Amino acid sequence: MEIRAIRTFTTIVKYGNFFKAAEALNYSQPTITLHIKHLEEEIGEKLLERGKTLKMTEAGRLFYERAIALLREYDRLDKTRQDLEVGLAGLIRIGVSEPTASLEFPAILSCFKTKYPQVVISVHIADANTLSTKLSHNEIDFAICGAPEVSMENIFKPLYHDDIVLLLPDSHPLAHKTMVMIEDLRNETFLFTPHNCPIRIKIEQTLVEKIGTDYKKIEISSSMAHKHYVQAGLGISLFTRTAHSSTLLGTKVVEISGIEASPPIGLLRKTNDTNGKATTHLIDLIEAAFTNKAKRPNIPL
């Protein structure tokens, strides 16, 4: 029984059809079909029911469950083999959320690459819940992000707690203040991250408690884009100090009072996961950088 045939089967199940699986694996469609044919012949059971939609048989469901576990262990073994063969070379797939991905992770990664130049790095930038799903599906090795929704498969370790500040045009009437109250923000237009962002939810709950619905909003998916929209005079942004640490000409950061929120940034990893030496070293660098940041509040990495 060949590993590549088993991987072909799990990839077909993942994408729901032979064509997309062939694209993902960079195989021809006849090769994909042949892999499944040989696998079913070797097992002596039909694994997939072909039709308008592809479905697993009862035997297919059982085989898929065991195949996923086998491939996970095989990938770990292969990573160990690579370490032994070429001296800590391999691939590390990292998920990072903004603003960490743009403002803080590059310096950490640069330090890592000086010691491990042969390690290939793949960085996936997304929100915490998306990264948690990717980790569960074994599409990344670990993530640096905010706290995602609770999952039995993954574990989140907070490393640093950020705080909330106000970013506004320097021509705004409140820009001259050293501290702004939530009640001062009636009838403003707020730039928000997506509705499922935990920080946005906390901020908007506070706004409703303090000023009701006396405000307007524009939703922008990237927190790092907020400063450009503030610069253009489209609104103001309540978000983390880290995200607003690199301001643009014509914008200003002001302290805000009345929001009790300290969004965590931390490591998201698989429960009981094991890592190679290079990955362990990178995680150590990340933990050291954020521990150092926690000791020096309000200063970006």
C-alpha cells in the first residue's frame, strides 16, 4: 500500500472531486483514478461512490479516519528524516494574524533565518479563527494570533496583552486632547474590522453601552489598512496600540478611556504536538520577543 495512494484518497475526500485533487497534488487525472483503483483492489472494498456528488462508503469512512492519522505520523517521520539528512532543513508553515504579521514577525523571522538559512518558511496571514481551522486541518504547523474560538484540537498560550487606542485625523477636534472619553465619540464614523473579530465585538459592545447607536460605521477587513482610511478622512479607528503604532502623515494616536479590553496575542499549537529543532527554535524566539515586549508596555517590537 503506497503512501502516495493514501494521500491521493484523503485529498479527494478533502476537495470533493478527482479534478481538484489532481490539481492540488499536481497529478494527471488518470493518475488519480489509477491510485484509487489500486487502493480499492488492494483493500478489497470500494472506498468511494461515484455520482453527481462523491461520497465515501462505510469502508471509505473507516479507512479515511485511519489514513489521516497515518499521514500525520508519516509527515512527522519525514520531517525528522529531513533534519537528519540535511541538517535541520525542511518546511515550517506559520500562520500569523495582523498586525503581528506586518509589524512584528518580520524581525523575528529575520533573526531565525540567520541561524537556519536552509529552512523554507511559508507564512499564512489570516484571522485567528481561520488560522485555528488551518491548524486543525494540518495546513499550518502553528500560529501567532489572538485568541480563537475554543477548540479541543488546538491550545492557545497568551504571550502578550495589547491595549486599545484611538487613531484619528490630526485635524479632528479631539486630536489636541491627551485623553478622549467614549462619550466624546457620538456621531462619529468608526472603521471596524469584520463582525466576527473579538476585538471589534468588545469595542462595539462598549460603544452601544456608552452612547447607544449614535454612530456610523465602515467595515474594513484589514486592521493594517485603517490608518490609510483615517488619513483620507473617512472615519476614526479604535484598535490595538500595536496596529496603530506606525502612523501616517496627517493622523494621530490618542489615548482612550472607557474601554476595558486587553486583546491577547499568543501561540496557537496542536494539542500534544511535537516539533523539530528548527521549529522549536523559532517558537523560542517568538516567546522571547513577546515576553520582552510585555515587560516594555506600549513599545512595538
